[in-house]
Amino acid sequence: MADYKAPLRDIRFVLNDVFDAGTLWQNLPGLNGAADMEIADAMLEEAGKMASQTIAPINRSGDEEGAQWKDGVVTTPTGFKEAYKVYAEGGWVGLGGNPEFGGMGMPKALGVQVEEIVYGANNSFALYPALSAGCCLALDAHGSEELKQAYLPNMYAGTWSGTMCLTEPHCGTDLGIIRTKAVPAADGSYELTGTKIFITGGEHDLTDNIIHMVLAKLPDAPAGPKGISLFLVPKFLVNEDGSLGERNPVTCGSIEHKMGIKASATCVMNFDGAKGYLVGEVNKGLNAMFTMMNYERLSIGIQGIGCSEASYQSAVDYARERIQSRAPTGAQQPDKAADPIIVHPDVRRMLLNIKSLTEASRAFSTYVGIQLDTSKFTDNAEDRKKGEALVALLTPVAKAFFTDIGLANTIDGQQVFGGHGYVREWGQEQLVRDARIAQIYEGTNGIQALDLMGRKTVANKGAYYKVFAEEVRSFVADNSDAAMAEFVKPLAKAIDNLDELTELVIDRSQSNPNEVGAASVEYLHVFGYTAYAYMWAKMAKAALARLDSDSDGFHQAKLSTGRYYVKRILPRIHSLSESVRAGSEPLFELDAAQF
């Protein structure tokens, strides 16, 4: 198994050359000049060192040892506590946090790079700070000044951590039927009673306190989603002077035994009259939680990118060293018994699948991060409106497509190893297991597809979609020169196809509600492949501009990889589009009893 190394060269190319992020950040008033490329570069360098030297070395051992539960106490694997201390002391938990309360205030376009690096090094470890950062987002956006002062500084510092408590044993996606109750107390707090499951980092030994963001209903709450409120429930109550007080009656009943991410404690949490504090308004908890969920869904999508990158690094090293058979065109290394397997077309196909899709994913995660930064930090109303529309549209695409592609990439990486890929010591089977969960949690990918097709496209008759499509068309029109033709022409055809599919489903759904769900998954994938074609066109433009100074072949390799994507990957949209056009009828010809 190759030692993980942060892909800093490619990250810098995306930030600097493709998106000119430094200029963008300086033109966003809300950032207050906190970020520039010199600062970003230094931070990325440090993140890369930390990932390779501290976090990656405990990845396999953490998987083998796993998180342990005994009598309500959860112990993380050997080395996790020490690594988390290094992470926290570096200020990484508060990377994007509000500077008023001790956060660094860095833009999300930088944050997504750090997240990918940490996920690439160690998926299980990455989840602990990822949930804390998301918890901080919800608290900062919706909490009272008193709650923010009391909790955010320690959470940004990493001495306290956070969770998100939504799911219950009887409900996951349908949060409107949650049963956890919040009863008002005389002192203005609430007493929460109920059980939550699948709580990442619900209990562990990494921090002094754990702050739970919990969805619950008041006794007189309206039925359904409109009756949900959000509460902050600490593991230890906090005294007026900021010190920790008595233990709150919130406990871990057990942890799950999982397929992957075994070092991440996935907990059953029991609230037995636990003291909590309202975050935001009564019965508006779901809106407050979605502030966190949009960022978390992007983060979980990035888990797929991190797994892909780690798998690729190992697969390439193995393909260069493993000798088997001769190249179809004749011996490439006649002094050896066979040639390295990288000479074989099928091995190259698998490696280029991973490479072209991972690099496009990285560019797209940066693009989504830029939309988040624009919508949050700009003072231009039109730019904010566009950013918000793109964030709403692209978040489900990022979460679902990154993770679907991520699993496929780790399977290709495993396949490069042949039988050795199925053996634990090479690390590829762990990546396959770890990547699999990302398609399931934070809203299954089927739910993400429904969100994209139903709420984000059909419900507004394609208004958000048109914002994206118009941007792509503008790029195509501005880059119609001969050098860009091989990238722009396929992109233009792909966006025309996506236009047609969008209009088709919107039209059909008016008379048949099943059309939305029938089209959603394939539509999301067509959207994803088309968006990646846009990313590759943008990367090709940046690479072409730097060919004259391409001393190490990086930019030429970028163009070659882009050509592979356009010619071998993008055509997948045709079969997917035909599935969408087939409509919902084939899904409903069978009666339930005939399955």
C-alpha cells in the first residue's frame, strides 16, 4: 500500500489556474481579507504534512482495532487521541469558523481541499472534526449570542466536539415522525427524552465535552416536519464561568458494528430528560439543521474524492511495479521476465477512469465551495442570488455523484491489484468498505437524486437549472477557438442533452408524479457527467495557457486526461439519458406481489 501523499500540485492548479481563487477571495468583502493564495498555500502544505505524517499512519490500525464500547464508554483506536490533539492544536476544526468566536474564517473553497486531504488519509478520523465543524455552522447561524459565546470557542479549539442527532430507530428520511420530546423547564431550558441512532461521534474519548445538536418536538408541536425544533444538548453541562459541570443524562447505549469506517464511533444515543437549549426558533429546527446539512453533504461527498485519490495512488504504484505478461505491442522491458501491468490497455482504462473522474471531482468540489463562499461573503445581491441558486442545485449532485463515483473508483483501484486487492495488507479492500457508507448517510443517494429532480428542478420549473446551464453556455460561447474545440463541442452537446431531459421530466411530471422518482438517479448522473465535462473544459483552458512553461509535463498530462474523459467517460450520458426517456411505466408494470 502506497503511503498517502496530499495531491498538492493538482489542488494548487485547481485553485490558482482554473478558478483564480485568490482574486475571488480578495473581492469578497465578507472575508475581510482573511485569505489569499500565500496563506492558502502555506496551510495546504501543513495540512499535507499532518495528513501523511500523523493521520494516515493510523488508518489501517484504526480499522483493525476499531472503536470500542464498554458500559457506555467509547474508546477510539490507538493513536487517535494523540492525532486529534495535533489536529485541534493546528486550529483545523475552526478552519471555516467565525473569527468572532475563535474560528479562522477561511473560505470553503480552501476548506474543501483540507477535507479531501484528511479523508484521503483516514476516513474514520476525518469524520470526528467534520461533524464538529458542521455543528458549529448551525450554532453560529441560528444560536443565541449567549449560546455562541458559551460553546463556539471551545468547539473551534477542538477541546469540545459536536454531533448531529436526527435519525431515530423508526425514522430516517422522514424526520416528520420523530418521537424525541422536548419539555420546557422553568429556567428556560428544555428536558429532552428519546433515542437517536447512527450518531457519528456521539461518544468518544477525544474531547472533554461533546455538544449534540438534537431534533425534537415540543408537546404542542404541529404534526410533521413543521413541528420540529433544534436543541443544543451538552454531554457535560457548562457552568457560568465556562467550566464543566455535572454530567447531563445523555448516554451511549451501544455502537454499531459496521462494514467500514470502523474507527468512527457510530452510536445509539439515549436522552433521558437531558437538559437542552433551543437553537433558533420553535418549530423551525429543520431549517436550522439544513444550514449544517448542506455543508455536511458536500463534506461527505468529498469523502468519495479522498477515497478515490488514495486508491489511485496505490494502484498507480502497483501498476508500475507489478510485472505480468508482455505488452500487446511487444516487450517493453526485455531484460525482465514480463512487463509492468501499466502497459496493458485494461489496466490503463481503470487507472484513467479513476484519474479523470477524481480530478474532475476535485475541480467540481472547488466550484461548489466557491458558490458557498460567494453566497455567504459577497455584498452584491445578484451574485448572492446566483450563488444561492447554484448551492441549492449542486449540493445533492456533489454528495451523490462524488460518492457513487468514489465507490466505483475504489473498486477499479482494487481491481488493478487483482487477487492482492482482496487481501487486507494492501489497503484497497478497506477503501472499498470505507467508501461504501458515503452513498448511504447524510441522505441516501436516492434521496439526493429526488431532491435534485423534485425540489431543485421540477418544483421551480428548472429555474435553478437555468442558472447553471446559462453559465455553461456562456463558457462555450467564449471559448469557441480551435484549441478548445475538442473539449467545448462535446460539452455543448452534453448541455443540450441535459436541457432536453430537464424539460422532458418537468413536462411529464405535471400529469404523472411517478416520473420524478423514475428519472431521478439517472438524471443526477447525466447532470454529474455533464458538470464534469464543464470542469474538464475549464481545466483544459488553464492547461493550454501554460503549455509553453510545462517543464515537467503536468499540463500536457492534464490535457491527455481530459481527452480521455471526453472520449471514454462522457459518452455514458447517452445510455443514462435513454433510461430517463423510457419513463416510469416499466417500473410499475409489476404488482407488488409479483416481485
